[in-house]
Amino acid sequence: MAVICNTCGLPDDLCACGDLDKDSSQIIIRLETRRFKKKGTMIEGLDPKINNLESVAKELKGKYACGGTAKEGYIFLQGDHRDTIKEALVKLGFSEEKIELH
């Protein structure tokens, strides 16, 4: 028996709720300075209920060869990646219009 999505009522293999919610979330990218003047890229506005933050963080850490973490609604990457992070998020399926760079 197929599992039915609670939001749209379609079977899970046909459900598009996750893709629709990715397009509607407002993402903010900013530079943050931590202890000892270490710079990091903060990605905020990701809904942990919709997006698997750990898998998104793992993809980004692998692409940029850096450390980082995924916690309650944000992803923190070590280093300044503001110049190319927007293209990487678009490749992961997020809407380019909803990504804001500070």
C-alpha cells in the first residue's frame, strides 16, 4: 500500500510538496566573524521540516572542501564562500529569486 502525503493527498512518489516549499523559502546568505577573527558563511531561512539540512550541508561542504554544521534552520560553512554559494544552492534546487546575499 502506498504512503499518502498529508499535505497534498498524493502518493509519496508523486508528491511535489518538497519542491514547492523549496521555491517558497526566503534564504539569506551572510558573512559572520567568529572567535579569533575566523570568517564563516551563514545560510539562514532553510526550513528543517522541508529540507534535509544535513544532506544540503554535506553537499556544500564537499563542494567547497571545508568544515561546517547544520543546526536549527541554518547552515554554517567555514570560510567566505559568498561569491559562489548562490550558484551552488540553485544547482541543489533552490529558487534564485528567493536567495538574498548580504
